[in-house]
Amino acid sequence: MASAADIYQQAIKTLAAEAAGHGTLDSPSAEVFLDNPLCGDCVAMQVRVATGRIVALAHQVKGCLLCRAAAGVIGKRALGANRADIERVGGQVHALLTDRASAPSGWDELSVFAPVHGHPGRYRWGLLPFEALAAAMAHADAG
């Protein structure tokens, strides 16, 4: 099992600090707020969707490094994705954390989350931004 130093490595800290996509959108297609009441992490995710694909997104995260880093990866990689892509990536992130699967293709930064495997109490922290994005895409599709 990885130590806290392995989990909170420099790459996680860098992704969290870069905070790609942090902010708000003018006139989003959908926005979602999710929180994890067990730890206090919360994610506000906004998307603008055109022809079923993300053309802009923004997030505001109050939470740990894992949650902020995951949102930062979303900010770097989610543009152009459709709802099925996001659900697939979210499922692959879950498998990365629980089963040591590989990072999703095109989302290589997510490999830095591999040391979280074996720490199930921390899985939700890395998954919350993906859950928020999937929910926002579902709302955009419904709208």
C-alpha cells in the first residue's frame, strides 16, 4: 500500500496548482454542484455543449489535492468529449483506483492517481469531479 507521500506526490500537487479550467462560464448549458459530506470536498462544474460535445467548461473546487488535481485534468482533457466519452473515462478512473487499471487513453496525467489504489477512503476524492462532469453532461443532454 502506498504512503501518503506516494499519493500526494509532486505531480498531483502540480496538477492541483495548475487548476486548468478553474473559473466560471457565461451562460453554461448546464451546471452541477456535488459534495462529499464525509470530507467536505465540493465541486461546481459548468459545461457549454454544442452538438453533444463539450466546447467549454469551468470548475470551482474546494477540496483536497486529489479532488483539485482530478478537476485540473478534466480542464485539460475534456474539451471535445461527449457524454459517452466522459462516462467511459469516469469508469476507467474508477478502475484505475480500484483495480490498478491503466489510465484512459488520451488522459495520461491520470496515471499519477495509481498510488491511491488500496486507499478506498480516498477514491471518492478523485472521482467527485468526474461525477460532477457526467452529471453536468446529463443535464445538458436533457436540456
